[in-house]
Amino acid sequence: MTKKMKLNKPWLLALAAAAAAMAGGGSALAQGSQGVSKDEIRIGTIQDLSGPLAGFGKQSRNGMQLAVDEINEQGGINGRKLRLYVEDSGYDPKKAVLAAQKLVNQDKIFIMAGHIGTAQNMAAMPVQFEKNVINFMPITAAREMYEPFNRLKYSFAATYYDQIRLALPKLVKDKGAKRVCTIYQDDEFGLEVERGAEAGLKAAGMELVEKTSFKRGATDFSSQVARMKAANCDLVVLGTIIRETIGTVGEARKTGFNPTFLGSSAAYTDLIHKLGGKAMDGIYATMTVQNPYTDEQSQPIRFWANKYKTKFNEDPTVFSVYGYTIVQSFAKVAEKTGANLSTDSFIKVMDNMTFEPDMFGSAKATYTSTKRLGSDLSRLSQIQDGKWKVVSDYVAP
């Protein structure tokens, strides 16, 4: 997603070294004791509050705050209230390092939860790991959030690769598609979608008949759409985010090219239909939790969405749900650790944890000492009459 930026290795290594050097100052705290007192647990998060993903960042922060407030109103966790510390990265990895420094070394957080962005997480993790601070359920569908293995990494988001790999064969079969193509952003995010499409088609005994890419930030997709139209594509996999999804589908509709469109969770946002209008009807995207509309037919979601709107004076989005469920998941684990909450005790419980599906429809998630991605499953949603509607169950491998 916009969450799926990639750092080049030399820059990452240099940044990690600098972060480690900065984090190394001062004496080490007792392992796992930081951020937990007799009456408080400190949770840190880094969001984009001023950059290109500021809308998403503010929504996930609000979702986290709603969960914190609810938990505290019910007495907290084992007698301790939660306190949320929020820093802004502006979606800049360098700023993410500074934000992590402040949260870890000054605010002395117990855990980093729901940090948004791939490159930002990769830049901040060395700072956290130096002080034994867990990176808990970051908001990015990157494999680096659980690979390579680190005892302080826990991820919840099914990867873009797995989303498309599992969803595409079923959609091809359902639509009777014969000629599958892809348009993708020419970076690690887009390539993950493209690789997932290739793997999914291989399982179905097929290959992509056309591949076309675009540079991040592109606004004109006419040549790419023309290529796919000329190749008679009847299903197009979208390695696109918001503007690129709207631009590609809109251009296709304009030229009378109407294949089945399948995007990843990067395209699963209410902004697609709000900004793209009627032309977006019919497109599919993979997703793991429902967008919480205030008039949703599901009463629990509708109640939650209206509670959120009352508190923050705006409609919630899927990112609001991400933030909310991440804090709720943390609370369930912290509750089970009992009174002696530490990094080690938290990990011990987390490594035997199962999260059942919630009201937002998430898949069952399990964690072990060697399995740090809760679930690799996603399901399909489609824009129908200007709203995302769930149209499939979770697709097992």
C-alpha cells in the first residue's frame, strides 16, 4: 500500500546504525520493565499526521484512542490504565527514527503498536529493539514486519502477495476469465501484487498475458490502459493505491474497456468510491476487516461507527478499525499476563495466543513462538452502488 515503501539496503543499514548509536546512550533499563508502573501501561504509536497518509494516520490514531478510552472506562487492565503516546512521522523514515527515539527513550513506552508504513517501521525498529520494545501489529502488509524472525515482531496484516495469490484463482474461475493482465506501481508494493498474481495464476495453470507498470506519483494511465485493452484482457489485477486505482478504472471506463478489476487491500478504502464516483462500481478488492459505515446492516458495526462519529465528528474508516482492534488485541494479551506484565511475560502469552473473528469480520489469527503473522487470509469485497460489500468468505490456500 502506500504503506509498502521499501528502503534501499545501504540507506537502511546506515540509518539502523545511526539509530542504534543514538539509542545506545544512557544505561540500559531492566528488561521489560519500561512503560509499566503500578497504575499505568504506556503504549506508543507513530502515525502520519502531516504527510501524504495523514488521513489514514489520524483515523488509526482515533481508533486507538477510542479503544484506550473504552478499556480505561472499564477499569483498565489488571488495575492499570492505558496511556497512548502518539508521534507524527509525516510518512518520512528519518522522522520515524526521531519519533521512535522520543517514544522509547523519553516517554519510555512499553510497546510500539500500530505504527503505519513499511519503510517507517523498518527505520524505527532498531531503536525499539535496542530497548527491548515490541513492534506490535504495525499497519503495513509487508513481509518485513515478521521476516526475518525477531522475538519482538508481531504482524497482523495478510501480505499483498498472499492476498492476490489466494483471491485471484477463485475470481478467475467465477468470472470465467481467460486473459489476465496486471497494472502495477513500479516499486516493492506493486511488485508484491504482481508476484502474487503470477503465483495465483500458476496454481490455476495460467500466465499473465500482459504486464504494465507506472512510476509512483503517476497521474496519466492512458498508455497502460490502451495496452491492456489491445491485449483483450478480461481480468486486470491492480497493483494500485487510491489515485492510481481511480485513474486506471476511470480511463478504462472512458474508453469502453470493462474487464473485471481486482485490487489489493491498498485499494480497499471508502475514498475510492467517494472520489471516483459511479465509475468505480463493480471493482473488487481484497480485505480483512469491513469498512464501518454508519448505516451498516450489521447492528454491532453500525453502533460502533456511530459511537466513533459522535466522539470524533467524522465517519470511521477501515483504518479506524485497524487502530481500534490493535489496541483491543494488545489488551487481551496484557490481561492474560496478569499483574506481572513485562516484555518477556507478554511474549510468553502472545506466543500461545488465538484471536477469534470479531464484529468487523477479521479471520481467526494464531501466534506461536515461530509464527509471527496472525493470519495470511483475506476475502473479497466489491463496490456496489457506491459502497464496499463483502462478497466472499476467506479463501484458504
